[in-house]
Amino acid sequence: MPPGDFKERVAQLATTLSSVEAVLDLDGMRKQLAALEEEAADPDLCNDQDRAQSVTSRMSHLRSDLGRAAALRARLDDVQAALDLDDPALVEEATADLPALAGDIESLEVRTLLSGDYDPREAVVTINSGTGGTDAADWAQMLFRMYVRWAERHGHQTEVYDTSYAEEAGIKSATFVVKAPFAYGTLAGEHGVHRLVRISPFDNQARRQTSFAGVDVTPVVEATDHVDIPDDEIRVDVYRSSGPGGQGVNTTDSAVRITHLPTGIVVTCQNERSQIQNRARAMEVLQARLLETRRQEEADEMRKLKGSRNTVGFGSDDIIRHYVLHPYQLVKDARTEVEVGNTAAVLDGDIDAFIDAEIRWRRQQVG
């Protein structure tokens, strides 16, 4: 890169990072952290495990975000120092690091676009196999792994609430929570139908198969949401938890299925040890689904008032992404047109390029 272009690029990154720091309000984040640290020092906090866990989690992520911003500022300062010293070796090293630094700053910039009411929430993700038989069930399990691996790459904790296994291979459905601030805002764009094209490993004639799976993303419900569900609006069924191939995984009827009669929404939970715990988890998921339904209805009404023509709603059945493994390899998003040829990396959780583009795309839709 020519020296003039290099200096200009560094100046652009400095402006971008300063803007990001202003939007994030680092001073405000430090004050929040100090208040949480004071709350964590309260001896009575240990008597309320849910509150203690919430405080600890928020502290951890605030420290992480502040550390991330500070590290980017330090790296940019090092680059600027190399320019000021005009040391060829230091400039060469800074030039080599510039693309990665630019990518990390742009990734943090995307975070500032998450300004929706529910964007800061944790996320409940449900994956359901669709058309395609055994291949679709296998595809649903591949997507499940993809999102769990994405969370692991970012150090996000996940908790699986329910996994319903298919008879031959794969899963019928899975529900899990991504426990990280802004998980909902980050993953909301993944909501929709995902399409896979490949040579079926379950077809003895090795024919090409197209499979579908649906991904549902909802915000975790908080105490202030007031999602009331009267007892007469639900039906609760209990049954024995099952594993792959329909094998029972315990000897008691601890799994819980809750049907919300007015909407027909069905949620299940079987991963906890007791029926009481499974029912509590299932109710959390049902509340989250109803909250998202309410949010979607409000958004639809607002679009009507504004005369919006957004044709790819998050509640639609439109295919949002295509994963082609045969006759060529390509993953392409139908909304942003982002393409990635390394399908193995994508299926191993490297989906940030799609997620960042989705966040920018969603921001444009509401803008």
C-alpha cells in the first residue's frame, strides 16, 4: 500500500473508532460497571441466584466490551506511532495488521447499529426441520451445530432447553438460549427458512437433494415485559424424554409440552432433570414466542402506518439463505447477496460476514 494511502486509511479508521466510542458511550459503560460491582458486593445478593447471575453476566460483558474497545484503541495508537516514528520495520508490521484491525473496528461499528427495544436481550433460538425427510432432519442438526459453534467462537454461553431427535438421523427440532448481551439483536436476521442443496448421504443412488429448515429467533423475556398467560389458555402434556433413535433417556415422565390454545404455539422442554424445571423452561420459551408475536404485530402495524413495502418480513416463510454443496460450493444470503465459498467454515460457525451484513440491511429497512 502506498504511504499516502496508508496514512489516509489510518485516519479513516481513527475517525470511525472515535465515532463508535462516542455511540457506545464508554464513560457511561464504566459507570454501569461500577454500579454493578457495588451491587455485586452486597452480601444479600447470594440469596437471589437469578439476580446474582444477571449481575455477574452483565459485569462480565461490560468488561469484555470495554476491553475490546480499549484493545482496538491501543492497536490503532500503535499504528499511528509507527507512522510518526517512520520506522520501516514498524510500518511494515502495522501495514500487515491493518486489514485485521479494520475488520475488527467495522465489527464493533456494527454493534452500534443494534438500537431496537429488544436488541440488547439474550436470544432464544429454535430450529425446526422442514421439507426433505431425513435429509431435512440432518440439515436441522447441521444448523444447530453451526449456531452453537458460532456462539463458542465468540465465547457466548448456550443452554439447550429441548432437542427432539428424528428416527433415522438428525433432529426434528431444537431450542436453546444464547446467553450474551445483544444476542437477540445480533441473531434476529437469522430468523427464516434456510435451504440446503447437496448429494444426499441417505440416498443409495447418490442423488441431489434439496432440504429446508426453519430458524426462529426471539428475545428472552424479562420481568418488565408483563407477558401474562392464563392457565385456561394452555394445555400441558408430560411424557418421557427421548434421545436419538427414540430411545428413552430417563424412566420418568419429566418432559413437558405446552400448547398455547389461542395461537397454537407449541413449545417443549426435556433437558432438565425434573418436570417442574422443564415446565418452567418451557414457559420461558412460550413467553418469548408470545413476546415476539406481539412485537411483530406492532411492527406490522407500524409498517402499515408508514406505508412500508418491506417484502422480506422476519415472520415470512421466504428463504433467507441458500447453502449449496453440490454441484459447486457456495453460501449466499438472499437479502444482502453476501456470498462465501468456504462452506465448511460457514457450517463450522463462521457466519459473521452474513450477520454483520444482515444487521446493516435491517437498519436500512427501518431507515
